[in-house]
Amino acid sequence: MTFALAFDCGLAVLILAMAIWTIAARTTFPAVVGFVAYGLLLTLVWMRLAAPDVALTEAAIGGGLTGVLLLGATSRLRATEPPAVSERPSVPFRLAVAGLCTLLSAAIAAVVLLLPDPAPTLAPEAAAKLSLTGVGNAVTAVLLAYRALDTLLESAVLLLALVGVWSLAPDRFWGGAPRSLALRHRDGSLSLLGQVLPPIGIVLGVYIVWVGADAPGGKFQGATIIGAMWVLTMMAGLQTPPEISQAWVRVILVAGAAFFLAVGIAGFWLAGAFLAYPTGFAKSLIVAIEVALTLSVAATLGLLVAGPPARPVRT
Amino acid sequence: MTGATLFGLCAAVLVGLGLYGAIVHHLILRRIVAFNLLGAGAFLLFGVVARRGTGAGMGGDPVPQALVITGIVVAFSATALAVALLLRLHAVRAAEDADR
Amino acid sequence: MSLLLDIFTVVAVSLGAVFFLAGAVGLLRFPDTLTRLHALTKADNVGLGLIVLGLLPQTERPLAAVKLIVAWLLVQLASGTVSQLIARTARRTEPPA
């Protein structure tokens, strides 16, 4: 057994252990902590699978933002959580479910072992046209050139999710601000971190968006870091979430998708197809779309964490 | 056995574990966590397929990788919506209990 | 020269790993939150510091070395803050031993 394979085995065992912990933990809080650790370990797996772009996304969203969201929900629901094991389903039911899930796992494992060799791949096609797009990172080229429609729809899905979250607000709070994210007990060290880290984090986020054209990185990873900095300042009590009815909030949220759509429609005249870029302008358009999307995605992610409006509109 | 196959088998187990948790758990928040665990396992399968498709000087097929990045972001927004629904449900229930 | 640097890397990274191991053992064995935090900070500060120090000679460009040091400093900042938060919460909620 080579050293690399031994390392991979250790990593796989750790991940399975974290997953079992997450499912089997008696109360919610340790389960969520286990899930965050699971996300961070998955980041290492993505590096081992030679997918640094995905690793960055998994670390920022899978381990980071999802963790904040779930931990926040856990602490708000803690009072209502029934004592562990009080409402567990019966043993025969659990055994039956375990049997069926094992069957599913076995089927997927069989598929993994029977994957065709040599594996089908679109890498040569992606590499062949890379010079036409002007970007050096093939994943960015897929996201914003070859499969730009997916990314456009994705930015719409983010907005739809936010609309869904907002629509859960009671009528009297509609248009108001989400509840404050600040900790109940103000803490000097968190407020220091909230002031020292955001300048560094914003530079780092912008850097990751910028290098995403040619190296691992991109708008979702960078936007998540910027959005996380916003959430941090809100948690430190340095900022409060904005009222959702304000015009500037709405403009920032839709700017990315709207610009993307406008470029796509302009493609009909300039390049003969929806979302086609005119020759020679592909890279500058891709970078412009990334910049516009970064701001919108960062704002959307921050407001998704903040939740529905919970305060009446100030008049 | 290669590292990719190993992680593929790992992903198969993760999907099964996540599904088990999503069915068996009584608390909705635990189901959301389990469902996210299942989703991460499914993404990992994509990663294994991508890794096997090395070529043209790339470490893996970029198309599944891009799909996974999209998937992770969409999974997060779905989770945020699910958590918001859950919190609202609890708020409504608490208000009903207070009325009674 | 490069052999000397390689030996330095191996020694420093191994030593860092030992600190992480000790931190993990402390996390599992110590009785209350504050002592567990004390164990963790050793792993975070010294362990990671030694690993970064050991990796410095292996970087090809000076910029990569700067990135490693920045990563270490950011971890210091984050872990220091989080330790403070955990310790204050523990002092509020747990009765003093």
C-alpha cells in the first residue's frame, strides 16, 4: 500500500466516523458540530480529488455558512428540544430502514466499482476551447461560458430562496429588518475580531474572485468569504441587518443576475445566441459578470443567514 | 484500488447513512442535518467521476466539478429556506400554545 | 544544503504533529472546559506554528511563504477570539470547580 493510499484510507475512516457521530449523536448541538467537522474533512477529500475549486466552496459554504445557520437554529430551538431518546421510532422500524439504506449504499458502491474504464471525460473538449474564452481556469470556463445557463439559473435560485425565506415573515413585520444576529452577551474579543478581520477577509474574497479566472477560486467562493465577513460584523453587534424594503438592498441583490441576464440577451444581437459572448470580449465579460455576481451573492448569503424580517418597519 | 475508488465507496456509505438519519430522526433539524450529509455524499460521487476523467493536463473533468460547485450553493440556499420554515413553524406553534 | 532543509522540515513538522496529538489527548482527558481549552491552544499556537515553520523552506516563491505565515496569523486571531468566547460562556454557565 502506498503512502498516498494509506492517507486516503485514514481520511475516509475519519469522515465515516464523523458522519456516524452526526447521525447517532443524542442531541442536536453535538450533531451539528460533527457536521461542521465533516464538512472540513470533505474539503481535504476534494483536494485529494484534485478539485481545489470545489474544496474552497465546500470549506466556505459546507463547513462555514451552513454551520452558522444550523448552530443558530439549534440554539434558538434548544428550549423546545425534547430529552433525547424520548421519541425514537421502534427497533423493527429502525432495523428495516437500516437494511434498506444498506441496500442503497451497496447499489451505489457496485456502481462505483463498475464505472467504465477508461472513464468518459469532457476535459479534452473543455481544454480545446479554453483559449477562445480567454480564462485559464477550466472550471470557471464551464461555469461562465460553456454552461453559463446553469450559473444564471443558480443565481436566480439563490434569489428565490431568499424570497421564500422573507415570505415567512409575519405580516406586521413585512419590509422590516431581520432579527439582530448579535450575541446575547456582548463580548469585547468578538467585537475586536469583527473589526480586525473584515478588511483582511474582504481583500481575500476579492483576491479569490479575481484569481478565479486563471487559478482555483471564483465568485461563489469569494462571495461567501465577503458574505461571512458581513455576518461576522452583525454577530459582533457592530452592524444590524438592513430593512429588506430599502431600495439599495433590493438593487444589490438583483444586480448580479440582472447584469448576467442583460449580457445573455445582448448575446442575441452581438454573437447570435443567448449567453454567447462576442469574440475577443469573452474574458472581460466573464470577469464583469463575476464581479457583479460577487456582490449580489455575498449580500444574498448574508441575508439568508439573517433570516426573515422580525421587526416592524421604522417610520 | 485507487484513492478515487476508495472515496467513491466512502460516498456510497455516506448516502446510506444520511438517508437513514433523514428517515429515522424525529426532530426536523436533525433531518435537515442528515439530508445535508446525504447531499455531500452525492456531491462526492460527482467528484469521483470527475477525478476519473483526467485528461488534457487537468486533474479531473471540469464539468462535474462545476456542477458540484453549483450544487453546494443551491444546497445551502435550500437549507436556509428549510431552517427558516422550521423556525416559523415553531414560532406559530408557540403562539398557539400561548393562546390556549 | 537542501538535505539539511529537508531534515529541518521533517523535524519541525513532526514536532508540530506531536503538539497536535498532545492537544487532542488533552481535549479528551481533561476534566472541564477551561483546562480543555488550555490543551487546545497549545495545539493551535505552537503545533501549527511549528508546521508552518517547517514548511517555509519548502516554498518555491517568497509569496507562498508569506501566505503560509498569514494563514498562521489568521488562525491565531480566530482561535484566540473563539477561546475567549468559549471561556466566558463556560464561566457563565458552569459552576466553578
